[in-house]
Amino acid sequence: MPLAPSATPDVLRGTLDLLVLKTLTLEPMHGWGISQRIQQFSRGLLDVNQGSLYPALQRLEQRGWIESEWQTTENNRRAKYYCLTSAGRRAVGDEAASWRRYVDAVELILQIS
Amino acid sequence: MTTIKGLRARLRALLHRGAAERELDEELRFHIEMETKKNERLGMNARDARRRALRDFGGIEPTKEAHRDVRGRWLEELGSDTRYALRTLRRAPVLAATAILTLALGVGANTTIFSAVNAVVLQPLPFSQPDRLVMLWEENPEKGWHEQYCAPANVLDWENQVRAFQNVTMYFDGAGVSTLTGEGAPRILKASGVDGNFFDVLGVRAQLGRVLVPNETWSVDGNPHVVVLSDRFWRSQFGADEGVIGRSVRIDGHPLEIVGIMPPSFSFPVEGIDVWIPQAWKYAQRTDIGFRRAHFERAIARLAPGASIETADAQLQAVAGRLKQQYPETNKYMGAGFTPLHRFLVGDTRLPLLVLLAAVGLLLLIACANVGNLLLVRAFGREREAALRLTLGAGRRRLAKQALTESFVLSALGGLAGVTLGILGTRLLEQLQPPGMLRVSHFEVDWTVLAYVLAIVVASALLFGTAPALWAGRRSPAESLKEGGRSGDSRRMRRWTELLVVGEIALAVMLTLGAGLLVRSFRQLTQVDPGFDSHGVLAAQVVLSGAKYDSVSQVRAFVDQLEERVSGLPAVLGTAGTSNVPLQGTGYTSDFVIAGRPAGEYYTEITHRSVTPDYFRVMRVPLRRGRFFTTADRQGAPPVVIINEQIAQKYFKGQDPVGQRITFDKIPNDKSEWSTIVGVVGGERQQALSADPLIEAYIPFAQEGSPGMSLLTRVAGDPNALAPAIRRVVAELDPNLPISDLRSVDDIRVRSLATQRFLMTMLVVFASVGLTLAIIGVYGVLAQVARRRTREMGIRIALGAPAASVRWLVVRQGLTLVAVGLATGVVGALVTTRGLTALLYHIAPADTITFVAVPVLLGLTGLAAAWMPALQASRADPAIALRSE
């Protein structure tokens, strides 16, 4: 079966961290869940490249913004759940603010002409 | 196929399958499962759902790799790479051992020399706030004095008037010879005469009892009354008995109360001091002119808190200026200054140490080049294995890193072995270093040394590991896999190995040229005519001090008796006494005036020596004019003097000095004693073989004695055989008089070159090792070249080329390498050997003989190294050679 090329854009480099953190503000979640949530919340507009999701989780954990724990899912499957640390909570605000500044700046430039 | 399977297994084994790895596995498996289930829910069959999930994921392995990257894969890979490296090294034990041994030699030599540099130059002095201590000195441009000893009266004025000095202390430099009696056999002690505040200024405490106190500088009767012992002496003499504090011991005939024991770490101004004794000036001496005229004290000041060097110097200059005007007779030309104590004490030892450090640095570079070559050659041998791994998907960076890891493992092993060698080396260096060459006698491999070793080990690994690593990362698998493939890569690698060989030859040439210069200089020194015949003479030194030798006549009587008894011993050809043995330093110096010269004309810095009449005959110092001393030149007889020819040439041009009169006063008055010159003798080198004779006046011992004197005895045969007889005679004359030094004058002469010999020997050893390594390098590379060209040789021989021309192909390549290396090394040496100038005696740093002989010698050795592989190549059997690849 030929596979159709994906129409959804990949998550912009550098914003994945913010999206992951934001997703985790709701509740602790495993990697697959996080990727589904991002897709859901963006109404299918964003597709997380799984290849970069797990390294990103690793990176965030090293930075002390998230913690991980092995738990059982509703279907009795073992999965690694990630949750925000208090530092992570603070980081969400900062990251979001800096993202907004960035978007505003890009918007200003796009308004030229 | 089996090879590939094996390789795959090996590659799998490389991956560290730890807990983190298992967790990641499980996490990703969970992800794929969830995704598959989702796809199934969307209506796909199980197979498509899973395929879709996997496709969407975009490759499990890259994700894992990326994950590992974040996780700090570096460390993990390092672990597996290290294990891999250890395994490969185990499989090539000869290569590993050669590389490790080579590195160990380089690192060991560096560890040893650096530990000496560390102890002598880098470590702070073991005093309180040592950076606040300065060495004070006097200078006198008229006499050519620089950083000279101080006159005590001047120092006292500085202490009182320079407010930037917190306090100032004086001591007599080096170690004096004192005699301990009444505690078993008389014992010679290394004594240091110090002011009462000596320990306070340095900021050191006694481990038991107390140190001296400031008012102990002075003494009513001019005799010391207290003594501070060194830990070593306390242990060896008194068995570390704490009860000795307060006890009285007899030193130089004076009863001294033991007031304190210093800690074992303290021995200043020199190593191995036994006792510190107050200088015990009479208070009245302060105003004595001799106290300002005679320069014999070292003075150390501690800067006042907050006082800067500049302030202190300005104040000192002001005081010295005032003293010039206040005491023109003694201080007219006398300037003063100071140097940080540490720098002053390191002084002359810095250059030899730096030369040695540079030499072992070159050695290590050569070792690195050699190991680099070994690794490259080996990497080349494993080319196909590496190519396979590349084809199987190993990253180029990963392969390069693996190669580098191998270098680090080698370097670490070599470093470890090197440090062990280095520690042994420091013990050896402690034994071999000529006494007094370095300020300290004990070198520790401490943390500073270890940090340095770590740095050079890492640097070495990078140095010799870079080329193999680059090589590993750059290979193109397609080329390498071709049967008998000759890729551009292999040419590039050959360039690398050639560059390394040229480099190590150049370094070895520089090292050998440096060593060659020192050898030449040393030869020059041994051929210097010292002005006397050292062969067959024994020198016995005694110090005639204490109550028994208070008067001149007592000293003279003893010396007369000693000479008489010794000259009666069998095999003795002659015996004489002298205040100073040549090559062991000079006596005191003074100004002098020649009678009949214009008023006010005087000359400076004449050296004095007292000798008994037979001195010149015993030492075979040639008489140029006039006569030697006789027994008639006694006290009471007209004062006479013999001058050396240096005085005659300098101050009696065109005149006959014999019969003229001189006095040793700068401005003669009616009390001045005028001595008649009765003879002119050849000049003796007083200080060192490398120093021209100073102007010197010989005075009859009978007219001016000296408490410290040496008896020189010329014997037929081995002078050392006479030693026991001399000891017996001295003991018979005075059982309480120890002989402080007993050795042949030949020995004195040999010892006077100890530092130069030591430095030369070290450099020759380092150069030999470096040269051997370089030659091995040349041989190794050419052998490899010859092997690689076996087929070509075979074809040439099959086509009828004579063996000689085939040989020449290889030899030519070798000679090109050697020639380029030689040229580079000679140019490098022309620049660097200038740093040796101060260590060379009558040899230019670009000495022609050295610069011709060494390259020629090395060229010939290089030729020999090239010849063997060439011979093998030319013997190639065409049939075998053609099949070989």
C-alpha cells in the first residue's frame, strides 16, 4: 500500500519543548500521549516528529523541568509517565512569554510593505 | 558472510545495554504499540497498522541514537570504546607494549624533571607569607659587585630607617663548620650563624622549646650562649629526647644551652643544617668601622603590612644615599637593593632546569610521533575491517572517536607506567643531583606534578591520536574494500606518517645538537689548565677554632707540627697548608695600593690567600719571577707577599713587580702595613674551571694565619691511601679536632664540574633515547613502505632491474625523509640552542663542529635504518611478490 505523504507540518524546531511542557501542565502523561495531545490540541495542524520527542523529553528531564515515573495505564500496560516539576511550571510561563514575543516580532516584520 | 556476522555481533557487543537502554527500548515499544492500536481502531489490519506506526515514528534506531546523544552518550560510549580499545590492544600485545613503553619513557622523564621544577621553582618557600620576604643586597659598581653580601652596620641602619620593612634579619650564608665535643667522638656540624630575629622574620616556630629571641643577636662577651637544633641532628645525636631542652652542649669549645628544636621541614639557608647559633656580636661592634667595611652577611627583610615593593625600594634608596654621604670612606660607591626572596634563591638553578624540561619535552614529542606512527600503520592494516563497519552503518564520527579513545587508553596506560617510572626517577634524581645544584634535595610527585602529568598525557593522546582518528573518520569504504585497493586515502596516510617521521627526526636532531654542545663545552672545561697540578694531592681541612686556638701562635704551632708529622709519613713528597683550596672558592678580597703610585690611586678586589712556604711546590704552581716563601718569612720578619701573574700583567705593565711594595688599604696611613713583593707565580683558578684566575695575593701563613685551613699533601701513588694516616696524625695532635673534609684535589676538581657533568649526562641520555625512538620511527615507516611496494619490486626484478636499483628506491625515500628532518632540526636548533649560551664554556651556541658532526652522524644512522628494509625489498622473489596481494 503506497503511503500518502503527511500533510501536517512538523513542529517548529525549538518550540517542541514549550509544547511538551504546556501539554504536561494538564496532567502527567506518557510520550505517546503527549504526541497525541499536541496533535489534538492543534486540531491536527501539528504533527510531532516522534524522533525528536523522546530526546526532547530526555533533555527536559535533564534540565529538571520534568520528572518521569513508570506507571500502569488504564489498560494495565507499563508506561513511562512524565510530569512537570515546580521549576518546569515556572519555565512554561517564561517559555510561553518568550514565544509570544517572538511571534509578535515576526508579525511586525511581516507587516512591512 | 561469517566475517560480517562476526562483525555484527561485535558491533552489537559494543553497545552498552544498561538499564537506561532497556528503559528506552520499553518506552519506544509502548509508543509503537499504542500507535498500532490507534491505527487498528482507524480500520487498518494488524500488519499495516504496525507498519504505519513504524513509518510514522521515522526510524527507531536514529531516535535511540538521538536519545543517547542527549542522555550523555559520550560517557557511555567512552566506556564501551574503552573496553573495545583494551580488547584490541590485548590482541596486539607487541604494538601495545611498544607504545606504552615509549610513552612511559616520555612521561616518566617529564614527571621526574617537572617534580624538580615544581619543588625548586614553583613551590612557595616554607615560610609564613613568603611573598612578603625580600633578599637585601649591596652593589658597588666600582668593585663590580652585584647582589653582594651586606655590611652588618648598613643593614642595621636599613632596619631602623626603612619603615616599609617590618623587620630585617641577618645570617651568615651557607653552612659553617662547627665542632661538637664532649658527646662521644668529636662531630662536625653544619652550623648556621644567625641573628636573634632570624626565625621571627621568616615566621617559623620551633617544634619543641623556643626559637632564638631578638636580643640574642648580641652578647656581652662576643660568644654565643644558646643553640637551636635541627630535627635531624636532635634525632641522630640525642635520640629525639625531649629532655635536652635546657641542657648544655659544647660547640666550638663554648657551652651552649639548647633552647629549641626546629621542625623537620625547616633547613635554611641550606639543606642539612644541624644547629643555628646566634652570631653574638658585641654591642660595641655596632660602631666599629669593620662592621661597615666588611661585607659578609645575607639580609632578609619582611615587608611591613600594606607596604609596597616600590615604597620599600624608594625608602631603601633614600637611606643608602644618606649612608653614602655619612660614611664616604666605606660607602661612597655602595648601593643597595632587594629581590623577592624566592626569585633570589631560585636564581641560577632556573636555567639548567628549564633546559632539562625542554629536553624531556622534546623527548615526549618524539615518543608521541612514534606512537602516532605505530597507530597509523596499524589503522592501515585494519582498513578493511573499518570499511566494513562503515558499510554496516557505523558513523564516521563514531569511528574517529573510537580511534581517539584507543589513543587515550594507550596514553592513560603509558601515563600510569610513566608516573611510576617518574617516581623512581625522582628518587634517582635526588641521588644523582650534585649537592648544591638545586636548592632542595627532596622532590615529591605531588598534586601539582600529577596535574601536569595529566595535562601532558591528554596532550600526548591528542597529538598522536589525531592523525589515526582523522584517518578513521575519513576513509571511503568503497575504495578500501576493493581488493588491493590503493586509494587516495592511503596516500594521504603515507603523507601523515612521513610528516611524523620528519618531525621526530627534526626533534631528535635538536635534542642531540643541544646535548652535543654541552658535551663539547664539558670537554673544553676538562681540558682547562687550572694553574696547578691536582694529580696526586690529598686535601684535609680542619677548622682551628675555640679556646685552644685563640691566638695566632697557637694556630701556627699546630700547623707547623702537622706539616712536620705528615711530611714524615711514607710516600709523602711534600706537604703545605693553605687557607683556601683552589676551585673551592676564594678567600676575602680587599682594595690595595702600590707604593710609588700617585696619591689616591688604588685598585680593588684583590683576593687574599695564606699559604705555608711549600704550597707552590706541592701544588706545582709555576714561579714566574722572584722566589717562593721560606721559613724565614715569619711573624716579626718583614711582611712579604707573592702575587699571581694576573696582577703583574694588569698593574705592573713593563715593570718588575719583585721588590715593589703594596698595602691592602684603600687610603694608606702611617699605620698601614706595606708588604714587599718577593715573587710572581702563575695564576690558579680559584672559583671554578670556567672562571679565569682572579688577581690574588699570597701571604705567608706564618704572618697571617687563618682558623680554617687545609693541609695539602703530595704523595707518590694514590693520595686517598694516605687518608687514614692523616686522620691518625690529626687525632694524635688534638683528639677533639675533627677533619671536616678529606679528599683528593683531583676529586675536588672533578666535583667542581659536577653540575655541568650532571646536565650534560642528562641531556646525552635524553638525546640517546630520543634518537633511538626516531631511528625506530624511520625504520618502521620504511619497512612498511617496502612491504607495500613488494609487488612493484617483484615486477621490477622480474623485468630485470638490478637489485641495487631496487634497493635504491627504498633507500632514496628513507634518505629524503632523514634529510628533510635533519634540515628542519638544524634550523630549529640554530634558534633554540641560543638558550644554552649561559651554560656553554668557550663554545658558540652555533658551534660548527657540533652542527656538522651531529647531522652527519644522524644521517649515517638514518641510512642504516633505511638499508635494512631496502635489502628485504630487493630480495623480493618475483613469484611470491606477485602473488602477495
